[in-house]
Amino acid sequence: MSDADPLVERAPAVADAIDAERDRQESTLGMIASENHVSKAVLDAQGSCLTNKYAEGYPGKRYYGGCEHVDTVEELAIERAEELFGAEHVNVQPHSGTQANQGVYFAVLDPGDRILSLDLTHGGHLSHGHHVNFSGQLYEVEQYEVDPETGYIDYDDLADRAAAFDPDIVVSGSSAYPREFDWERIGEIADAVGAYHLADIAHITGLVAAGVHASPVEHADFVTGSTHKTIRAGRGGIIMCTEEHAEAVDKAVFPGGQGGPLMHNVAGKAAGFGEALTDEFEAYAEQVVENAKTLADVLRDHGLSLVSGGTDKHLLLVDLRDSHPDLTGEDAEAALETVDVIVNKNTVPGESRSPFVTSGIRIGTPCVTTRGFEREEMEAVGEGIVRVLDAPDDGAVLDDVADDVARLCADHPVYR
Ligand code: DSN
């Protein structure tokens, strides 16, 4: 930033922190599966004067004057999302994926109703009914799991649990499940017990938009997502549903669960969805998955265990218990951070350690693919990760891998 920058002049401490964060993002490999780097266009949209505008309501039906331009932005976001996903109805106002799930629950559930969803330690999400989240406090929750042998969801077990529990809604989708969901099968299971099916595609919104992962839109009453992970449309959430639920969903989002929409974020969604409609984005999404598969091959070849044995999408879940029984997820995350590879510790199916310690790490490829990484770079990253996990206290190894990471970052800038 130049000295003439108003942020530097008026809020230097904030400007310094933003500069430091920009440097951190440039000089480290972001491999947290739920993160990405948006384009400069999306950054501009999100950092725009739209942050100043109140627009409670929906396009053409607001509670405030002066909404003609934010109406244009919201209509663009909706039209582009409808084109990307083929959904009958789209609401682009949820502030996040969790708020999107809240919108669906508020639309069709009453407190005390029943949710059947994937357990958090088997790849699910807090907002799918975890006891520390509103969803676990307002509703009665039963959870399904992955098969301990294969790491894949056991759909027969899911069907049995649905029959026994009689849920009002079956939630599919995950934050740490490396395999594709069989949306059709889950839709059938939900139908068989008269439950709604909510497919939460937060992690894979971009992969679904690009056709790289199967779409749940035909097999679910509701599809929720976040807009800042694989789709690169900046912070936020989205709800898609059939026309039959459109009014209930819109009312549940506003005025039910939120006040004024964050119109600067809606602008980011409009810009990012426009980018996602391009062939370039489709190629990007394919490469995200290719890169995850390449990384999986390298780690497996070096004896690391991956939950389910590999991946169909943008993330891997490394279970350290077999290969490195004394190395916790927490320690692995910390060791990798010393060489500027940023991952997160993660619970694994059958976890015995606390969520602050864990026995696994989750590794994602959206950010590094945005930087332009392909096979050669992914192989180098995989080799570096293995070296660090094998010798987390060996200073010479850590220095060597850190040098390689620095070179990769310099050769593949994010914004510079
Ligand atoms: N916190 C996100 C993740 O890392 O998966 C999900 O909300």
C-alpha cells in the first residue's frame, strides 16, 4: 500500500495487519480445504460502497428507498446461480453456509423436530445438529457414520437409521468427507420415511457448479452452500430449493433469521458466479480434483493412511494413527506451519483424541490450484509434507522444505 492510501492514513494498525495477512497468504501454501483466494474482481465487489446500503427485503420489494442498484446486483447473483445450478429458486442473502442451513431449518422444522445427519467426526458439520450448535440445541438429532472399514458412507445403515428414527429432515453433505455423495440414494431414503432432504454442498459448491461433482439439485428439496470455498465468490452462503419452498425459505432468511443483507457480499457472489460460468472455471475445478488425487497418490505411496483410501474431490483426510501413532493432528499442523504449509488438524472416524488435539489432518487443494499448481507442484508439496511428518523435529529437514515452499510461492503468486 502507498502512503497516500486512506486506510494507511486513517487506520494504520488495521492497514498493517491487512498487509501482513496479504504477505502471509502470498508466502505460505494455504491448504485448508475450506479456503480459497478470490479474484481481484470479487475483492473489489466485496470491498465496495455496497457495504453502506441497507436493503432489507428482496429485489423490487424492499423496506428502504434507494435500492435500485443493489436490486440489480442481487438479481444478477440470483440469475447466475440459477444458471450455474439449475435450481428453481435461489436465495443469495445468507451470510454463511451455517446461516443457509439455519434458513432451511427455520423454513420447514419446528423446535423438537428430528434431523438425521452425518456425525462431525465422520466428516459432518456443526450446523448439522452438533450439540454445541443451535441445530443440536433446537432439534432432536440422530447421526449416521462412515463404514469403519472402508471410510465410505454406509447407505444401508443410513436407511436403517432413517427407518428407526423417522426424521423430519435428512441432511447430506460434509466438511471433511473425501468421497462423492450418492444424492439419489439419500433422496430415496428421505422419501421413504417422508422426510425432506437437505444437501449441504458448502465445500463443493464450485465443483458442483462446474459439473466436476454430481449435483444434488434434482434429488434434494433444499441445497445449501457457501460461496467462498471451491467457488471463489467471496464470503457468504446460498440456498437453493424447489419453487414449492421458495416463499418459506425467503421468509426464514429475512425476516426470520437475518436483518439487512450484506450487499457487498451479494455483489461478490454476483461477480464470482459470473466467473464460475466460464470454461476457465470448469478447467480450474477439474484441476482442483486432479491436484487432490495427485497429492493422495504421493502420500499413499509414502505409507500414509487416507480415510477412504483417497479422494473424489478437493480434500484429503490423513489418518496419522497407523503411520505416525505418536504424532497428533495438532503437532502435525504445527510442524507443517513451520515450513509454511497451512493445514488444519481434524478428527478422524473412530477418533479417541480431543478435537483440539486429533489424530488427523485435513488437506485441501482449492487455494494452491488458484495459484496455478499442477502435477509437478503437487508432487513437490506431497514430498515436502511427508518429509515434515516423518521428521517434525529435524531442523535441517524443516529448513530444506521451507526453502522449497518459498520457491513455489514465489513462482506462483496469488495477487502480485
Ligand atoms: N469451517 C468450515 C470448514 O473448515 O470446513 C466449515 O464451516
